[in-house]
Amino acid sequence: MINIKLTVNGNICKLTVPVKMTLLDVLREQLGLTGTKRGCEIGECGACTVIMNGKTVNSCLVLAAQADGAKILTIEGLAENGKLHPLQKAFLEHDAVQCGFCTPGMILSAVSLLERNPHPDEYEIRQAIAGNLCRCTGYKQIVEAIKSVAIKRKHDDSNIL
Ligand code: FES
Ligand code: FES
């Protein structure tokens, strides 16, 4: 067992975990943050995507020990004061959610994209979500949802992210 400290969605968490436990298991099983989904567990599907120290990672491939001291953002940390994040709203408005299994990871990849590139074109959006597989939507609505937030941002100088 090892002791680790994480800052998850702004909350400091001190935990004692098995050395081989993944960040995905810590989030889901120790912290109850089940918005981060368990899919393939081999880094292929992106369902487990979270943002760690500002970059997206597949949490199934990160050991909890490697994440010691890190800042983690999961889907549960996006909404503020009960208000959905603009990307969450856009996914709903564009019917970009069907079964919803890919949605948390997809949205976090989009958050990361818009933070480093506020005005991506369609190619850049598709590249950014290339590691997030969706079996339901065909991606069109997802791309449209992300695009709509980027366009809104272009026409609105307020910092919406
Ligand atoms: S569960 Fe991590 S990439 Fe599929
Ligand atoms: S909405 Fe079902 S996998 Fe994407």
C-alpha cells in the first residue's frame, strides 16, 4: 500500500491505495466518482479520460502512484454552482449524447482542446477527440456541439470556459 495525495475537482484527497491501483480505480472505487467510465482498460476507448495537470490522460493507464501530487479534473468537476459547463449544455442541445458512455471523456477532451485552441476547425476537433470512441452517434452531433461552443466563444469575448 502507498499513501498518495490528489487534488480532485479542487478537493484535496489523501488516500492509502494498493501500489498497482490505477487512477481510474481510485476515482471510481475510492472516491465514488463514477462519471469517469471504465471501458477497454487498455487505452483504446477514451471512456476513462480525465484531465491531469492540464492534460488529458486515459486514467486506466495511469497508476495512482504516478498521479501522486497531481491536480485531476473529472466530469463531476465541470459544472459550477449547479450550472452546466457550456460544453455540457451544447452536447445536450445538439443531441450529442445517446447512451452517454463516451460523453464524460469526450467532453473532457473537448475542454482540453478549447483551452489550448479556442477556435478549432472541424479537422482539429476531430483530431482532438480521435482517442474517444463513440458507438452511438456517428460523431457528427458531437463535432457540431464542440464547434458551436468554439463559434459562440468567437462572438463572445466573455470567458465561458
Ligand atoms: S477504459 Fe481507459 S481507454 Fe478505455
Ligand atoms: S453516446 Fe453511446 S458511446 Fe457515445
